[in-house]
Amino acid sequence: MSVFDKRALRETLLSLEAMSISDAQQAYDTFLSGAMLDRSETFDSDGRAQSVVSSNLASQLENQLHEHEHHEELLQSISFEPTDTVGPGALVKVNGRYVAVAVPTPTFRFGDVEVLGISCDAPLCKAMKGMQVGDEVDLDGRAFTIEEVH
């Protein structure tokens, strides 16, 4: 079993969220500026339609921005202390893959392993909550074996 620096895991997750916040903010600003109509100019129906589409996209991007800000707050509140049970802040090896129980992320490198961030509210996380190494859980007909918990 490997030893992991869980403080470094938290910092990595926070860094990923900071990048997501920055990307979402940039995209939001771009689409918001495209949604603004210049009232001093005459505009046709195509310009108006494009403005509506940009406005809708800006709204979706704003929601993403707020979601990532919420993830950042959640990461700050979760304990990443070593543990032997699955719960928020745990790094779990299940069926040969490492998952960080905290917030959803794309797969990322952490030391020598690849890790996938999953939400504390994800069905797999809920099914594994409180379990330990060697426990198994069946989720939608698929068996998951907990191999490591950090």
C-alpha cells in the first residue's frame, strides 16, 4: 500500500478548482460581452438571435462558475486527515482505480497514480460510505471492491 500526502491532495484539488474557476470566468466574460446589444446601432433578427444564444451560454457559464466556487468552499471544509473508512476527504482505491472523495474532477496525476475526483454525493460514494478495505459494494449490478483507503 502506498503512502499519500493528503494535504498535497487537497492542494491539488484546490488548484484544479482554481483553474476551472479561471476558465469559467474567462468564458463567461467572453460570452457576456457577445450578448450585449449596442442600442445605438440598428440590429437585425440574426444579431438579436445571436445575442440571445450568447446570453443563454453566459448564464450556463455563470452557473458553472458558481458550482466551481462551491467546490472550492467544500474542499476547504473537508478534512483530508488519514482515515481507514470511506468518506469525504478519503483517497480510495476501488477496482484498481484511485478516487478522491470530495468533488468531481477529470482524471489527474497525483504522485505515481492517476486519481479521479468524485462528488461526496455520487452514487458510488454514497454506497461506499463508512466502508473499509476488503468491503464490497454492488451498484447497479456492478461489484466494487475497496482495495485501499487513505
